[in-house]
Amino acid sequence: MKPTAFEKDVVDGLNASPKKLFSKYFYDDKGSALFQQIMQLPEYYLPACETEILTEKSSRLIDKLPRKNYEVVELGAGDGTKTALFLESLIRGGKTVRYLPLDISPDILEFNRDYMRKRIPGLPVEPIPGDYFHTLETIKTRKTPKIILFLGSNIGNFEGKKALEFITFVKKYLNEGDHFLLGVDLKKNPRTILAAYDDAAGITKKFNLNLLERINRELAANFILANFDHYASYNPVSGATNSYLISKKAQQVLVAGNLVYFRAFEPIHMEVSQKYSLDDLETIREQAGFHSVQHFTDSRSYFSISLFQT
Ligand code: AVJ
């Protein structure tokens, strides 16, 4: 039988040097629940900052949107609870809005639609399940001006030049007069950033270990979770936060019929959470070919919602 993409990625990643797993696989049911817990952590400042911006700066942001009608397309929409703040401001600002949440998970899209129905009655919602590399295609030919949202610093998970490639890819689906709204976590005191990925309660550790548990369950593997430690690091030059699981000792693990050897203290790279400066974002704007970018930041300048204009 042909292995699934998950199996192939896991086996290839564990046979690579250095070993790596992809953070997109964190989000099974338990992983999604753990991420919800992360968002409540005192150290994980990102959601509060983004909510502050959406609450305090939305009307200024909407002043930059000249048209009356918009289709708001959200990539990796999730539950939509934060997006509702933005949609409400658009409506308050006299705009006519249609909301198109795109997400891999049909379950979360159902939650999103029910939530919007209750919170913003009368708002047209058109959920589109699937991978946004494919689903974006289906909305390209629509005539109504678009605002594409990519919030939550999800862009941080793109490694190195992949972020610019992704933004350039999104730009291809925009027509003149469309907008791209990107939520990004900014470079700041390295200790503040590191604490967000190394919380005292150990939820981020559980979040990382859950991927090994998922591999045990879905790929008939035998990882012993207690044999791995979690280690996060932040590089203030590059702005990359990297998360690793570290093998506490020499050991071997069976994964989908493959024996994988670990040296003592050998790392598995789990995730990058890239941080940007406003200058970095200006460079991205230029390289992706956007006409301008305006930054809306929280009171501490921890986070930016940046509006890219075509
Ligand atoms: C959902 C990708 C924005 O990188 O900050 C949280 C995921 N990882 N804690 C992030 C995450 C560890 C999060 N993103």
C-alpha cells in the first residue's frame, strides 16, 4: 500500500540529518486542544497583542480600504473568534462584507460558520475546506475586491525564503485594488520571545511531544515520550525561534517498519517560529512586489498587523 504523505514525511524526516518533523502535523485533535491551552498561557503574548490591535486599530485600518464591498478570504481561518473583531469593524465602517474562511479542517470550519452566524447575523459565510495552495485557485476569478487575511503569525512557520515564496504566491491571486493583511510577531527582547516557547507550565513541551504520540498511534511507532526533552532557542540575529525534541540517551525507535537510531542528545527539529522587524517586512513587500505596506502595532510593539497594498 502506498504510504500516506504523513508517513512519508515522518520517515524521511527521521532519516534526514539533522532529523526533522513538520509542525503542520502538530494539529490532530489533542494537538489542537494543546494549542488552545498555549494561547491562554501568560508567557504566550501573541493572541492578546493581536486582539489589542484588532480592537484598537481596526477603524484606522479600515480607513485604508477605499471600496464599499469586500470579500474577506481567511487562510487557515481556524475558529474565527479573532477575525470576528475585524469583520465587525468593517461592517461598522459601512462596508458590505462576505466572509470566506479557508481551512484544512472541515470541523473547525463548521464551528467557524456557526460562531459567525450567532455573532454577526446576516453575514454571508462561505467556508472552503482544503489546502489553501489549492483552494485559493477557486476564488481567483471572483470580481469583488478581496482582502486576504493570514493572521496569528502563522507566517512564522515558513522557514527562511519559504515565507517570501508564500507571500509572492498569495500576491498572484490578488487583482489590483485587493489587499493582503498579515499578522506577524515582531523581533523584541529575546527573553520575552524565548519564554513564549518555553513556558513554565510545560504546555509547549506537551505540544511537541504530542507529535511523537501521534506517530506512535498512527504509524505504529514505539517512541517512549519520557526519553525526549523539549528545547527552544531564539536567535536574535536571524529572528528564528527553533523548537527541538532532544533524545535524552542513545536509543532506537521503530517507525512504520523502519528502525531509527538516536545518539545521546541528538535533536529532532520540530518547528520554526520566525520573528520579523518592520524593516524585514518592508523588504518582503518590495521583493513580493506590493505597492506599499502599513503597519498596525499594539502598544508594546510586540506584534504587527501589516496591510499590503497591490
Ligand atoms: C500557530 C505557528 C503561530 O509559532 O507561535 C505556539 C505555534 N508553537 N507555541 C507559533 C506555536 C509553539 C504558533 N503558530
